[in-house]
Amino acid sequence: MRRSEKKHNQFIEIMGTLKRVFLKLWLRLPIRLRAALIIIAAFLLVSGIYNKMIHGRTWMSRTTINGVDVSGKTIDQSLDLLPDGKDYSLLIHGRGDRDLTILASDIGYHISMDRDKMEDFFKKQHALIRFPWSSRSYKVKGVADYDEALLTNYLDQCLFMKGSEDYPITEPVSADVVYSKKEKKPVVKKEVYGNSLNKDVFCKAVEEAIKDGVKEIDLDDKDSYPDMYKAPGLTSDSKEIKQGVEDYKAYINRYICWDMWEGETYTITPDQILDLAYYKDGKMACRIYKLEKIIHKLCDKYRTAGKDRNFVTHKGKTVRITEGDYGWNMDYAKTLDQAETALAENLDADAADRYLADPSESNRAQVTVHLKPQYKTEAFRRDDKTYQEWDPDTYTEVSIAEQKVYVHRKGKIAFSCRTISGLPVEGRETGKGVYSVKGRSKDRVLKGDDYETPVKYWIRLTTSGTGFHAAPWQQWDKWSRTYYKKHGSHGCLNLTDADAKKMYEILEKGEAVFIY
């Protein structure tokens, strides 16, 4: 026998047993009780059939849909009774205790009930016999619909996006580190959160609320909408800001010291640094225009190049030299770079704290950056009073009046020779002053607006191109003290080949050359 047939036979056997048991129990009941039960059963059956007959096209009694009583109503009539969403509104809470309400009419909002679902419930309700006193409750989900273009335009123009005079849109501002004159130390300037929305997040949140039939949302609910508002990049609790306070402290509490020479220093003090320092984008910076003024002042203070000098000629006559570039002249660009590097150097914040607590010499030394002066030109020695800075034993003089060159060595004239200076007209005369020997070259091509001349034994004196060199084209046999007035050079000091070679051999780089 198959397994399925066996189970079927077992079921028939069980049902037969139950039938026999029920029949025995029924027959044991009193005749009156049995009659009463039959009458009740008949009444219930007739009532159910009657209820079904009179509600063939309507909902049966005690029927509700979404809490609305639709008893005795057709499907169309019940649809009219259910809410259509025209009284819907969405209340939006924003920052600054401002609210915005979107009405159904603003966006063409309405609710469409699921008719297919209602018809399905209706068929199931009428498929069985229902008694008049039995109740049925159904839930039919409505589908919210609205005009997307109207909603988009509404949100674009709404208070929370456009702002108003009494509700301006404020962008977030990161926390900052600033110096408090009152507290005399760097402090944290708190961040500003503002009320500027992330538009995409805002629009999505409103759309979802409308679709779900939600009637109230809070844009500042960080659990629901963590990215609703634009956030400041850095807050007061940010690690970068806390470190910024320490960096600021170390930045301004330092000394930048140039050791000019023995016993002479030039120092940028913490007060000066405080005036030019500020914190930006997570790091310290300086107002470069203020630093440039300080460096200009430094360079001007120690520049002796071009200062007026008294010079005693080989004849013992004192002449006043007012031009030239000989002397000390700091390299502005390199000095500025030194200062910027010194400001950027990471000093220990603890050292700054120790100095602030006890500004002793030892603690000051821990916050001092020492620098070596950078010069464009240097002299033999320092003399900030009379500017007699050249080597008194090694220098050269050129007398324009005599048209002669005198080379001094060990306090005496070691060599002298004739020269032809520049033609005494504008643009060609030899400039007077004290200069230094800047370089030498055995062969060089001198170029000007109207000439290009190769020369030998070139000795540069000025940055503009004046120097000594051989000039074999000159008529040296006709040389005189006035020869240059008609046959002068373009500004250089012309020499014979032999004299140029000798000068090339004995003049030293950096040597002072007086032209008067």
C-alpha cells in the first residue's frame, strides 16, 4: 500500500471515530437542550444569510477602513469618505527658531487610495457569511502624489534657502585661533555653525516626508539629519585647533637675532612677531608686508655702501666721496628668507611656557633663533661712524683729473699707470665713487647700444658694467690728461695692454677702488 493511501485511510478512520463520539454525546443531551441548540444554529445561519443578501453591493455593518465607518457604503462611496490629502501640511522646524509650513495647495498634493486593495477586501468580506454584529477593520494605504516641479520651485525660493532680512543665510565659519589682548595669550575663537543648508539633503528629506505623509520634521535633529546643515571645517574641540593654540604660543614667544658682529645684534622681538602673526588654515602665518618692513629697516640700518666718505689721495688731499657701492650691504631677499624660515621653525611650546613664567636669560636663550647676516657686498672692516672701512694697506685710486691709476700696497704706491676714462658726456662718463673689484676675466666681449667689443684683462668694478680693460685701439702715444675729453671710452677705464695685464695680476677681488 502506498504511503499516501495509508494516511488517507487513517484520516477516514479518525473522522469516523470522532463522528461516533459526537453522536453519543449528542444523544446523551436532554431533548429540550438539543432543540434549543438547533434553533440557535438555525437563527445564526438565517441571520448570516440575510446580512449577506442585504449588503451584496455595500460593505457589511460595523466595517471601518483606516478608522472611517463605511458600513452600508459602496466602494465608490467609501472612497469619497476617506481623506484625499487636501488638508495636508508639512511643518518644518529650522535653526534660529524659524518654521516653514508647506500646504497641500502649494505643491498640488493629494492622496490616491489603493482601489484594487479595497476591492480585494470587499470580495473577501462577501465570500463568507458574516453576522450583523461582527465587526471588520481594514487598512488601505494611500499613495501621496504631488507636482514635483511645484515642490522644487517652492523649495528653491523658500525662507530656508533664500533667507530674508530678518533671517539672513549665514555660512559656517571654522573655529580659529586668535590673540586676546585682554588675556594676553592665544585663545580659541569659537566656530559659527550658521544656517546654510545642504540643498540636496534638504530637498530629499522634504520629499521623503511628503511621500510618507509625515506632518512635522526638525532639520536640526542631528540623529535624523546629520548632514542637513553645512558644517564648519574645524570646531573648538578639533585637535588642529587645540594644537593651533600651542603653535601660536610658540610662534609669537621667540626672538630672531642676527649676530651682526662682536657685541652687535639685531633682534626681532615677540612684540613685533605678535604684530605680524596670525593663524590660518590650521597653521601659523605672518603678514609678509609687515615682515618686509622690518627687514628693510634691518638692511638700511647696517648698510654702509654708498655712504659719504672722506678719502685722502696719494697727494695727501682729502676728498669727499659720495657715490659708489663699496661697503656693507645686506642681501634683502636672503635676509627675508632667513626671517621666514626662523618664524616657521618649530620651537618647543613648553620652552615658551617656561619663558613666559620666568623671562630669564637662560629661558630666553631657549626661544631665540640666532642667524648669520647675509651680505651682497662686504667691506674690509666695520666703521659705522666715519665709514673708513677699506683696507688702508690695500686699495686703488683713480684720478679723473690726472687720468692716472695708483695701486696702494702696504701703505705705499706699488704701481701706477695711465688711463683713459669715459667721454665726459651724458651716458659715457666714468662714474665717480668708491667701488669694489667684483670679478676678472682675461677675455670678454663688451656690449652696448652701438658697439660690441672684445677686450682682454677685464676687471669689473660696477654692476652696470664699468671696469678696467686693455684698449689697444687707443692712440697711447698721443695720451694726455685731456685726451679723454675727445677720445674717451663708453665709461670704462682704458689701459695699455701691459698695464692692463699688470693690473689684472695685482688687483684683488673685494679691493676698494676710489674714483674721483
